[in-house]
Amino acid sequence: MRRRIWADPRLGLLVVIVVLVAVFTALRPAFLDVDLTIVPIQSDLTVFVVVGLAQLAVLSLGHMNLAVGRMAAVSAFAAGWAYDKLAVPLVVGLLIGLAVGALVGAAAGWTIAATGVNSFVVTLALDFALIGLVSLLYSTFSDGVAFHVAPAGMDILRGDTFADYCAGDLCGPPIPLVVPIALVAALAVGVFFRNSRLGREILMTGSNLQAARLSGIPTSRRIIQAHTLSGLLAALAGFLLAVTNGAFSADIGGSFLLPSFLGPVLGGTLLAGGAVSVLGTVFGAALTEVIQTGLNLLQFEVEKFKIYIGIVLLVALSLDRLRQVLAERRKQEVPRVPEPVEQKEGVA
Amino acid sequence: MRTPRLTVAVLAIALCVVGCSRNTVHSDQSALSPGQVKVALVPGGPHPYFQPWKTALQQAKTDFKLGDVTFNETSAWNQTTQNSVLKSLAAQGFNAFGVFGVSPDTINSTFGDLRKQGFHLASLGSCPAGDTDNADFCLATDVRQAAYKAAKSAIAAMGGAGNLVHLTGNKTDSNTTRRIQGVQQAIDETGGKVKLIQTVTDIDTDLQTAQKAVADLIAAKGAQINGIVTTAYNPAVASAAAVKAAGLPVKVVAIDDDPTILGDIKDGSVTASVVQNPVGQAYIGSYALSRLAGGCAMKTSGQVIDSGSFVVTRDDVDTYDTQRQQETTQLRKDFDDKYLNCPKA
């Protein structure tokens, strides 16, 4: 049991995060400032966890979604348009955005499944097409490049934390109201891949397409479903960013691509498919957010800032690799009980 | 076992949200002495346009006896990153910010958040999109007016007729929309004599992108083009060099005062350049922020103030900076006389 804990890559990430928080706090005590550091980190993390989950949904197949940012943009457009032109409530606009994201994701999945063209190529082409489409849609349906609309509840969702709500002297924790949305999304994705037949079949399709097909799994349908989930989550990330930023604008999703891979990959999700780690994605996103905030507080010049981001990431990953090697060694030193054959597909 | 715990947690949160009352926090904005004012200037990312801000800010620190100043260009043209940079600077004790917002469409929310927490905000170099500005004031080039002036200069150099091309920045930036409108206004005034044959956007990312776009444009339409108006820095430098190298009789109107462009104006390969006032934005912006932190208030919160734009030609290429300095001096006077409401000493 102890060996299994040490072999878990998520533990390594958690240790690295704790060490970095301690180091940054020692260097800059402002790292623990609740209003100016802790709360903003959580809001940003909410978006990047959901973006990571959107990429994770297709990484489960060994696929990529390079259009994750534009799917968010087109969905945010749909939600913004609904708020602006139809004056729908906050939840209805969110549902419209999610539906559009899911549809675009499904279209990508269908194209990949029907043509057999690599997901990299299909989503790259889709990304280019959506860049133009989003720009065209905003110039046609809005005054410029954004909908400056705030449906009832959006400002509260954006700016409030649970600490703003008190029963007598007892107030909630300083956690932004958007955080539970990401938590629910992470829980739902985790349960989907761990407990549902559909999720397990998607992982099996990612692990070995041929074997999955021969086992009677409708692999084409599973590919479409995984991409639909990716589009849906990208749409949720787009909505959360629009809420956080306070407008539904054409540049939403423009910076999603790198973080979408960083979270899952740092967290142990395989690029080859067949295994995903939802908790690892949360930790991976948290690690990048901690590094970014810590280096911001240390106020490096722009060139040094980028060098240090690279160095800290490299050191963090090397430490994690060191932990893995040590765990492997300990495993080899105690070969008393035969290890069970490891299944490739799985949810960590 | 897990499910009941989860249900209890969700119910507890739901009950709190339903049953709890909302706490309203009011910020404290007590007057600060100049030595307590710490000004941070935060551009959208690294760009040659902002380099004069550094020296202007240091000058402001000395002249206005500010407690501390910093120039932070690590926002990487990403609004989320810029928000994070601003909050980090605030956490370190900076209490007045001059910000070139990455996204004019969303920067207002950031301004609103920071002002609620008691900080002083100036929107420098670019105003938020829309009719409201949640910063204390906006000190920036009127980009539509600057683009209009640039297009008018290009049209005049073309003899009032012919084909014009407009090279500009990011299409999802509302400032680009304003620039496109300014150029279109100048063209409309020609009554059809000048035709806009192409508007090339998204080429201000870096010089290489701009050079490639300009090379492609000249290869495809070089013979048809009579004038090029540029309303972004990198396309300006790239088009001046490309037209000069190709030896085409194309009239180029550039933007800003990069030494290359000034040299091209002197040798005649660039007709004119529309020069902005980044020094004035940083220097006067810091001055006004220190006055606001010292207890003054804007007469009109969110006031938009034009920092000035000047058409520089061969005739005044050596003297235009004097005009710019006069504009900066006038801006300070205007803040004292017209825009600020200060308690009597």
C-alpha cells in the first residue's frame, strides 16, 4: 500500500506544489494574501482545470483537440449572443453555449471517425476555420468584437467568494463562487471515466482501437462521444473565462491551447491514450498556476521571467521523475509478492 | 459512505448560499503622501511602443517624489496573465496602476475589481471598449482620429486618387475596429476617388510576421497599390523597408517614431508617420495617479483624454519632439485645471 502511494505521480505533484508554495511564501509573504493572491489563483485555476479536462477527454483516445480554444470562443459567442439578443437567464445562456460546444466537438469527432484522418490535422483545420468564423460572427452580430452584457447573477458569480456570505458572524471560506462549477465538472469527468461503461469503452478504444473493435465496442461512436465531451468542456471553460473577464469576446480561448495540455500531461494522462488522471489534471493546472503567480510576485523582467518559468517547470518535473525512479527501485528491492499485471487503460 | 458525505457537503454549501446574508466590503481610500504612492505601469506585453514608458516613469518618480515605481511587461498579451500580474503587484504594496489593457473588451472588469479594493487606476495608451471606463481616467491616443489623420496624409500624398492598402493589428481588438473605421472615414470623404483594396489584420505580432505579410502583398498586388497606410508598429517598419527595397512608387504612411522610420522619412521613402505620445502617457499618467492617491478625485470618473497624435513629415522630422513636449506640458496643466478636483491645502 505504502509503495503504491509513493508510485503515484499525483503525490509527486502535490509535494512539488507544497514545496513551491513554501518557497514562494518565504520569499514573498504576499503569496498568502487572501484577496490579491489566493482568491485570484482559484478563479484562474477554475478555468484552466476545465480546459485541461477538455483536452483530457480526447487524450483518453490518444487524440488531440487543437481547436479547444476556438470551440470555447464559438460557444462563448453563442452564449453572449443569447444574453444580448434574447435576454435569456444566466443558466439558459450557459446551456446554449454548452450545446454549441458539444455540437462542434461532435462534428470534429464525426470527421475523424468517418475519414480516419488524424485528430491533429482535423482539429488544426477546424481551429483555422473557427478563427475566421468567430471573427465574422462578432462583426456581424455585435457592435465590434464582444458582447458587453451581464445577465443577472454574472457579476456575483464573477466577483463573490463564499466569504461574502455570512450567517451571523459565521462566514464561508474565501473560495470564489465559480470554483464549485469546476469541481462538479472534474467529479463528473472522473466518475464518467472510472464508473461508466461508456467512459471505460472510450479508454479501451484509446488503449487499443483494434482490440476494442473486436470486442464489440462501437469505436466510431466512442470517438464522436469523446470529442463531444471535449467540446462541451471547452464551452464550459469559455463560459467561465467570460464570467471571470466580464465580457463575451472574440479573444476568449486564444490562450487555452498550451494550458490544455500542461494540466493533463503534468498530471500523468498519457498522450498515447487509454489512461487519464482527473486529479492529476487538477494538480498539473495548480502547479502551473502556482509557478506563474510566484514568479509574478518575484517581479522578474520579461526575458528572465520566461527562462525561470522553464527552469522551475523542468526542476519540478525532474523531481517528480526522481520520485518515480526511487519508487521503482523500492519496488525492485522487495520482490516478495508477485505484482498483478497492470492494465493499460484506467483512471488514476 | 462517500455519497452521504458528499451530499452533506453539497447541502451545507446550498444552505449557506440560500440562508446567508451577503457581506458588502467597502474599500478604504485615505489620502497618501507622494512618498507613500507606489506606481506600477503595466503594458499588455513586450512591445517597442512601451519602451519610453520606462524612462518617463523614472523621471516621474524623481520629479513627483514617488515612493516606488515599477514597469512590468510580463503580461504576455494575455488578459488572464495581466490580471494576475496586476493582483501580484497590488499584493506587493503597489497602490496606483497605469495599465495598457490586453483586451479592451474585458479590461473594465479588472479596473472595477481593483478600484473596489481601493487602488487607483489609469487606462494608459488604450481605453476600454464601449462607452464606460471603470478606471479613474484614460490617457491614450484617440486611435480612430490617428488612423484618420494617417489615411488623410496617405491620400494627399497619392494625389487624392488611387488604391490604398491598410495594414493593422489584431482583428479581435476593438482598437483595430476603431482604426479601420478611421481609415474608412478618410476614404469615404474622397467620394470614391480612393479605393481601399485590402485591409490586412493580425500582422503586428512581430516583425517577421509583418515582413512576410507585406512581401506577399507586394508580390500579389504591388503594381496596383498607390498608397499604404499602417496603423500598427511592426507593419509600419516592414512596409517601409519592403517598398524601399522593391523601389515601388508607393506612398507609405507609417506610425510611431522608430529610428528606421524617421530615417525613411528623411530620405523620402516614407511620406509621413503618425507619432503618438507614450512619454506623455507614462509621465502625466503617473503624475495624475499620484494626485489621485493624494486625495484628489477626477471631476468626471473614467474621463477619456487624448494624449495627442502628430503627423510628422520631412519638414518637421527634426523638430516634432518639441511639439510633443508642449503637448505633455499642456496635459499636466489640463489635469490640474480641468480634470482633477483637489481638496484645498
